[in-house]
Amino acid sequence: MTRTLGALVALCVFGAVAPASAQVAPKTPPRKPARAAPTTPAGSAGFDALAEQAKKAHADQKLEEAVDLYQRALKLRPGWSEGRFGLGTVLYDLDRYEEARAAFRRVTAEQPKSGAAWALKGVCEFRLKNLETALPDLQKGLALGLGSNTDLQAVANYHAAILLTRFGQPEAAYEILKGFAVRDYDSPTVIEALGLSALRLPYLPSEAPVEKREMVVMTGRAVYLLVKNRRSEATRLAFDELVARFPEEPNVRYAYGVFLLRDEPQKALGEFRRVLEMQPSNLPAMLQIVSQLVKEGDFPGARPYAEKAVATAPDHTAARSALGRVLLETADVDRAIQELEEAVRLGPQNDQAYFALSRAYKRAGREAESRKALAVFVELDKARRARSAAGPEEGAAAAEPRAPQE
């Protein structure tokens, strides 16, 4: 029998299925077995009876029978969204992704605020290799909310994370993936996804070059331990082994610098500078240096790195914000305002940029604009604190439900 979504999630979390990098041949959608039509009591051929029979077959994991019953009921009542959603989940569990997508697409049209339908449509798009469509669908589903469905949270979050890495947003991917470590889930899928995001390698797990797999796994394990217990001997040992094995890999050095930053900031700065020697355009290393020097009050020392960050990535909100903050502290108020205005234009959710912009406006005597920027900061900060108080999303508690067939 085909495993259901929930069972597959549980298996993957505890490492009982193949890692996400395994190349699994797509299954041929199963043929509906020839069988006698289900027997029903006299007079039970109407919609209500078919709907109840479909739900029962679904609950009993009689998936092929459930498909037949859902389809028969939907012929009688095409607007039965609950049944169409149920049909979609059964078709997904049967690996019939195109048909499942069609079902979820219909549900999203009828119920556009159904986060679950958007998320499952996104997973189907992923299975069908429509990656550019999958990510926004998954993000929309997560934004709308998936309630208490922890299995679906797991699936949506994992797929969103690996797609974010794939499309060059490893920081956003990491914000999702670190929730797995917080909750003690260290399946091979989680470790590999963490490694790819930390190394900023724009691959899906199944796309990662074979020659990089050892580095990806070692990095993922070190980052997992970093999230779990920064100060542990196991964490330091993992990073020491990683750097010894790949001493000339810039993003390994960067990860090591992040590990050192809190307790050994000067050594961390040395690692970030070494990254720039190896890879002069490494934006994260520049921003880490700026951040640390700002903490130390060395604004003149931070300025060249901030200027270079903006020159390297002029459309990067964090780079613009970093330069604006440095300029503000070096008395270049007018240019600071220009940089910070550009930062909030590029990143409307950048709360720190709004806070710095409020200070810059105030210093320039633009009180009304200062109050307005501060009000935006307060709202964004409140939302961020609410998310933090809620803890890691339930979906981060588990990993991808089966080896992806990207």
C-alpha cells in the first residue's frame, strides 16, 4: 500500500527513508485495479452516502477506492470543496501529481484563502518539476496558515527551504531549517539541506555535485550542532574537522567565522577577512565585518567594507542599510538618508533600516518623517517579536516526507 503523507513524514524524520539526495526514479501512477463496484445499502447511491463512503475509505487507507468514491460524489456535487481537497490528498499519496494538482488548483480557485490547498498545490508543482511555480505557492500557503496540520507544515516548510536555497536565498532557507535543529530532528534530509544553505550552494539536494557531498554533509552536521548547542565540544570538533578537511573553501571559512563570532569575535573577523582574500565579492563576509565593527564602535573601519558591499550588490537591502547606518555615525547624514531610503524601498520588511532611517531623519530635523519611520519600525518589530514568541513553526519539526524526485 502506498504510504500516506503523515507516515512518510514520520519515517523521514527518524532517518528511515533515503536522504534527499538519493536519485529515486519517478513511479508510474498506479492503475486502478479491476474490481467489483462497492456494495452499498439500498437507496445509498446519493451524494451523502457516497461522501461518507469516500471519507471512510480515505480514513481506512483504501486509497484507490477513495478516489473512485470521491470522483463519483463530485460528479453529483462539483462544488464540494472538502471532497475535492480529500481527493487531491489521496491522489498525492498515490503519486498521481498532475491529477492532484488539478484538484488543489480547483480548491484554490473556490477557496483562495485555503493555505493547505495552496501548500499542497505547491508540493505537487515541485514533484512535477515546476519549481518557479512551486515556491510562491508554498509561501502563499504558509503565509495564509496551515493550522494544526503538523505533517503539512513539515512538507511545506522543507520544500520551501530547499527551493529558497535553490533560487539563491540561503539566509531565508536557513531561518526555516534551523527550526529542525531546535527540535532535535537530525535526519539526513535536514543535515543535507542545512549544509547546502550554509555553503550557499544553489542546488536542490538531488542536484548537488557528487564531489561536494562530503562537504555538504559535514557542513550541515556542524551547523546543526551550532544551532543546537553553540558552546559544546562536539560543535567545536565538528567545525575544526570541517575546516581541516576543506581549508580553501570560502563558505566553509565563513561558516567557521559565524561559529566563532559570539565568543571569539576577533578571530571571527580574521576568518571573514580571509574569506574576502579568497573571494573578494563575498557579500555575507563583508556584512559580517561591518556588523562586528559597528558593535565595536569602529565606524570609520566599517565604512570601506560597507561601501564595497553596496558596490557589490546595489540592490541588496542589508547592504544599503549597513552603509546607511555607518554613514549616519560618521556624520554624513544626507547620504545616510539616501542609503536608508533605498534600503526600505528594496526591503519593506527591514525593521532595522526603518529604525536607522528614523534616527537619520531626526538628526536632519525632519521630525514628522522621523515619527512615521519609527511607527513603521514599531509595527514590524512587534510582528517579529510575535513570530519569535510563537517559537519555530510546527512545520519545522519534521523533514521532507520522501526522497524528492526533482
